[in-house]
Amino acid sequence: MKTLSHILAIAAMTLCTGLSAQTVYRCGSSYSQTPCPGGNAVDATDSRSPEQRKAHDASVQHEKRAGNTLEKTRQKEEAAAQRDVERADKVQRDTDKAAQKADGKKKSGNKEKIPAYRAPVSK
């Protein structure tokens, strides 16, 4: 029983691989699998030779590697630029703190003392 089902499965797969590509129709400026009024059948088979396909595949792989290299380079440059910005911010904060210490002011928001002649009158 298993042998018969295996044979039928193999026969079905062989029939499927023997089918040809579907016909493609050009309908104005678009393409479709269904015929349309005034549409023309188009030969959509790959007309390249095996050498041309191999050369194209090699070119695609080369472009893919080059693109990956460029992406890694861009990511490294962006990370370095971000580190530089963070370093500059830290230096700026440290400079601001040092200037505040030199002026004797604190960042905590202490109220400024008002001289007596400007103090509000209590009733």
C-alpha cells in the first residue's frame, strides 16, 4: 500500500514539473494572466543562456556583499558620531559645573537675598 502511494506521489510530481509557464498578456501598460480586449500574448520565458544567468548571479552576490560592507561602515560611523556628541555634552556639563562653582552659585535654585530697602513691607 505504501509503495503504491509513493509511486503515485512520484508520478504526480513528475507531471507537475512538465507543465509550462502560464501565458502573460499585455493589456495597455499593464500585464495580466487573464486575456483582455486588445491584449497581446507576451513570451515571458527567460531567454538568457546558462553563462549569462551565472554571470548575473555572481554580479548580484558581489553587489550584496558591497552593500553589506557599506552598511556596516555607515553603522560604525554613526556610532562614532554619537559617542562624539555624548562626549561633547559631558564636557559641556563639566564646564558648566566648574563655572558655577567658580561663581559661587549652586544649581539647586536657592533664592536670591533681597536687600532691606527692597524688601516688601509687612502689614
